[in-house]
Amino acid sequence: NAGVTQTPKFQVLKTGQSMTLQCAQDMNHEYMSWYRQDPGMGLRLIHYSVGAGITDQGEVPNGYNVSRSTTEDFPLRLLSAAPSQTSVYFCASRRQETYSYEQYFGPGTRLTVT
Amino acid sequence: GQQLNQSPQSMFIQEGEDVSMNCTSSSIFNTWLWYKQDPGEGPVLLIALYKAGELTSNGRLTAQFGITRKDSFLNISASIPSDVGIYFCAGRGGGSNYKLTFGKGTLLTVNP
């Protein structure tokens, strides 16, 4: 059981470039989400999905796209990278039962936009 | 939206000391979670709380779901150097079925 995996671990982009951050989980979790972590800001929700084919916006969605074609994968796309998107990105997943909110995080992708 | 205030922002303690940190909310929460993040890693779930007044332990860690449902506390007893990291609280309010709100974290440094 690998849990939640993310690739790449580190990435440097130039302003205006696009890229996709990959996230996969092997726990058959229905719910997946993306957060960004900035110093002094804690974890902020970007987008989330409650199942294949269903996505919704979080707190800071602008500049990011997501899709969920399978239960296992939840990629995050940066359409046109900006320096303000320099951050550490975490993917997380959990089961969908209403009594369980125990969310598991991946190891993170450290993104720098120059 | 819902806000969580986590305090203190940082702590510097000696090995062997006990540690307390807390989170307060402006509104009622139905679930409280406590996470620890080691440097360069993702947050790892420590304790989950689902009922007001609930007190749950995980080794040297003890967390409580406040009676008012607007706060939660995490205590670490007899700290050791590997307790170093950032501790986050997270909560789910009644109006939001899916989203967790995170505190900004408490940075713990333990001097051996």
C-alpha cells in the first residue's frame, strides 16, 4: 500500500509555462483534494473531488484546473504559471463516509516559478 | 468562511518538558483532527476527535474536543527531539460536508 503519491517532488517553471502535478492513491478513497502551503498561511484548499467525474473549487482555485477520470488519480494543472504560485503543493485523500474525516496527505511537490 | 486560530505560533522547549497547544474556532465544529508535519514531508494524522468532550490518546499525545465544540487541545508529554515539527489542527463545521479548515500551525522546537 503506497498511500498517496505525488510527482514530481521538485519543479522549477518559468512564468507562463504550464505543467501538471500528478497525484495518485491506492486506498480506493472517494474524496481527493489539493492544497497549497505557504509560510504563515497554513494549508489552503485549491480544488477537491468527491468521486470520479466530480470536482469542485476550494478556497484558492484561480490559475488551477483539475479533473478526475478515475478513482485513483487527481492531477492538478497550472495553466500559465505565475510567481505567486510558488508554493508547496499537497494532495490528500480520504474515505467518503460521513463519520470519517481522517485525511491522508502525499509527500508534496515543491514548485518554484521564476 | 470558518476560521481557526491556532496558538502558540511557535514553541521552544527543553527535552522532557510537556507541551500544550490549542485551536479555537469562531463557529461550532463537528470534527477535530490533529496533524504533525516533519520538515520536507506531508502532514501525518495524529489524532481524530468526533464528539464534544472526547479525550483521545496516541502514545505521549493526548487531544481533547472542547465541550463548547469551538476548541480543541493537544498535549505532548515528556517531549523528545523527534517531536520537532509543525503541528496543525483541522476542523469540519456542520455546514460543510467535505472541506476541512486548517489552522496555521504551531512550530515546535525541542532542545536536547
